[in-house]
Amino acid sequence: MTATTTLTAHAVLLDMDGTLVNSDAVVERCWRRWAEEQGLDPEYVLGNVHGRQGHATMAVLLPDRPAELNLADNRRMLAQETADTDGVVPVPGAPALMAALAGLPHALVTSADEALAQARMGAAGLPVPEVRVTAERVGASKPDPEGFLKGAAELGFEPEDCLAFEDSEVGIAAARSAGMRVVGVGPRAAAHNPTVHVPTLEPLRLEALANGTLRLHVNAAR
């Protein structure tokens, strides 16, 4: 059974990995290597990596490890991930959504840095939004709401006037803490109570009204 939900907003804030871009293959390769270096169970590590900046994930996994080691590993892994785009593809429906958003208020809010965001969006064949809040531009990783609050401010809208698109537990928590409604995308999002959940971006249709309101139609299975 399919039900249609309609949400309205004035701006859209988009996570990247798992939301617009499927980069799971690269993430798995890089984090498995790191887990083995640290003597950790790779499956446990992979269950904790999505949504956060790398050094924040390392701090969760190894709470007694010096922060400078996490930051050094984070820089090394960002370089590895930026160079490795094998298997990076758009999430189904992402090209159509980005085309619909062209010329409308939207921003990328990602835990990737600028170089990684450019590499992955490019590999997936997606346009890079003009407004981007990447890792270098925030002082705290998701689930802190800083990135979403900054994105809304740069677009010139209040958080409650924005829709956030997210796939991960920490991303959904960040958007909710910012006061935004959340479109949860993909299997990871389903368990974390987004405002509405879709398996991919394909069930979405976006229209811009004459008064500047964005209307999102969501055909979600129930």
C-alpha cells in the first residue's frame, strides 16, 4: 500500500553519503583497513561510521586514544577516500532531485571535507550545490546541529522552514536538534523516526510554487 505525504518548506538541506551518493563500497574498504590496523572488529566499526566525521567516529570507538592520533588518521583516510571513487554511484532518484532543485534554495551539509565532497559528487555525476557546509566549516561533527544551522543561515531561512535529507542516525539527530523536519533516506534511516521515510529518492516529486514555497510529494510505502 502506498500513501502520499506532502511537506512544504522554503529550503532543502542535503546530506551526501547515503543520501545523494552511495559510497558504501569505498567507506567499507577504508574503514575495514583502519579497523584491522587497530585490532578492532571490522563489522562493529562499520556499524558506527555513518554520518560522523572520521575523527569523531574514532573517538567513539577508541575513547582513550589521543585526539591528535585520530586527527592524523582522519587526514590520511580522507586522502584515501578522495582518491578512491570505485563504486561511487548516485542514490536512485538523486539526479532528478538535484535537477528539480536547480535555482532553488538548497545546500549540501556533509561530514566530508570539500575535496571529498567534490570527488564523490563528481563521480556520481551530480551537480555540487553552491552552498556547502563541509567538515572544514564546522567545529563539531554530527549529531551536533551546527552544520544544519549554518546551512539554513547561509540560505537565509529559519531552521523550521527547511527540510533536511539524511540517511544516518547521527544525521537525523543533528537535523532534529536543529529544529528541522527530516526526510529519511535508505535502510539506515528507517529505525530513527524521520518525519517521513523513503527507500531511495525515487518516490519524491518536488514543485516550486509561485510564492517561493517548495512542495515535496512523498509516495511512501506503508
